[in-house]
Amino acid sequence: MPLARSLPDATVVITGASSGIGAATAHALARHGSGLVLAARTEPALREVARRCRELGGRTLVVPTDVTDPVAVQRLAAYAATEFGRIDAWVNNAAVGSVGLFEEVPVAEFRRVVEVNLLGVAHGIRAALPHLSAAGGGVVVNNASVLAEVAMPYQSAYNAAKHGIRGLADTVRQELRVTGREAISVCTVLPATIDTPFFRHAANHSGRQLMPPPPLYPPEVVAETVIRLLRRPRREAYAGGAARLIGLQWRLAPALAERLLAWYTRRTQFGPSIGWDRSGNVFQPGAEGQPAGGWHGRRRQLVRVGAAFGLAAGTAVGAVAAMTRRTRSTR
């Protein structure tokens, strides 16, 4: 079911709202006049996002929150409901990353990435459900990344957590259905690589400069996808054409896709400079309140790389078709 109210009358909680996709989503909803409850660890950045949202016509409430703390997330929900009267939608967006070979990522960092990216979503859903029921229904949107469906090297903790979000969302959706709470929708967004500060803030144990693998899409692409899901909920929605192509290839020819993405990521995720070993924002917040990451040069590679992925997907389709024909001919 969609939102019980129109966007101008809706109250939306957004975690990870201090930069990137969260900030872009807040700006987009503000243009519709929504009531916005902005949560993240960095209060100054949240206040900058809130200031811009008010300029765009939104109503805002800033609630600094660490999503790994279930008590704090419950407090966020209670505060939102008290100040605005109800909660109509909840967007789970908070995420951190640690880049490096699996065995070289510190155990504490691996744990923290899973706690933020997966358990943070679980805490958010748990806090949101009773308030959405009290409001007569609503929508939960989980930002899971295309890495919830596919995998790329050097991001083991991120991949694992995002795959977990997808499974969690599917399970909660089933439970809502069998318990008669179908007025609440649970949606999963699968974005391609997005031009946000993520790669500047991620922990880095690769020894090389981190770069986002092109093609890149502006964060507003994901924000508009979130708004579409609030209006017309679906189980899952891709954001960015490359995500759809990669997902298609992974489903049709997973072994080929696995090899292609490993080869591609190794050559595009690292720059020419040395990358100093760091923990980034995994433990310490560091957002600036800006949606974009400033990777505009990589956006210009979108068409060329998108064509490469399209060719690869076509190759996968052809391979599957050929295998099907061979199987039929031997029967």
C-alpha cells in the first residue's frame, strides 16, 4: 500500500541524512513540503541539510542518532511521532564502508560495517512498524545498493550487509502479509554507483587511492526512486540503468558476471595515488551536509561503460540461450 497521506502531509524519517543519498532524498521531499525527521551522527551536517530543506519548503526536525544503538533509534521514532503527530514513512539509508581484501579489513571494522548497514536497518524497521500501524499504514524504504544482488571485490563487509538487508526486507514483508498488516509496505532500492562522498569517507586498507567505479549517477536519481516508491510501493527498484544491467547479467550468467565484475572493479575502483591506511568514518562521523561527492569526471564515463555492461549482458543472454538450445537438442 502507498502512503496513507499525500507527500505534503506526510512525515518521513530519514537515517543517514547528513550527506549523499540521504541529503538528496531530504531535499527532494522538502520540495513536496513533507515533514522530515533527519537522523545521522553528525549534528552540524544535519542542521545544514535541514536549513536547505526549509528553504525548499519542507518542515524539519533534527535528531542526531547512531543507528547501531537500538534504544537511540526507538527514541528517534518516539520523538518524530511526538513532534509531528505520526510517522508515515521511514527511509533506512545510513551506511559506512571499509575497502580492502577480506583478510586485511580489521575485524572491528568488519563488525561495525555490518552493525551500521544491516543491524541499523533492522533497528529502524523495528522502531518504525508500530508507528506506521498507528498511522493507518505507511512505507519503509531500505537503501540496499545493487551490491545486495551482486558482489564486487574489496567490499566484503558491505556486500554481506547489503545482501542481508534484502533478505530481511523479504522476510518482514512476508510477516506483515501473514499477520494482516498489508497497509505497511517494505521496499528495497538497488542503486548503481552514486556520486556521493562515500568513497572519500570509507575506510581504506587497499594501499591505493579509492575511486568510485563508473558509471556514476547523481544522488538525485536515487531520491526520485525513493519518492516513486512512497507513492507506488514495489518490492524492489533499481536506481540507475547500470544497476539493472548488472543485475540482469548476474541472474542470467552469474559465473560470467562474477568474473567480469571482479576484473572491472579491480581496474576502476583505485586511482594512481597511494592510499594511506585509515578507518574513515566507520567509527568517527565526518559528513558535511552535501549530497554530491564531486566525482563529475567519472560521471562522463557513464555512456561508454554502460555500453560495455550492455554488451556483457547481451553476451550472457546469448550464452544462456545457447545452453538452452543444447539442452533441448539432447533430450
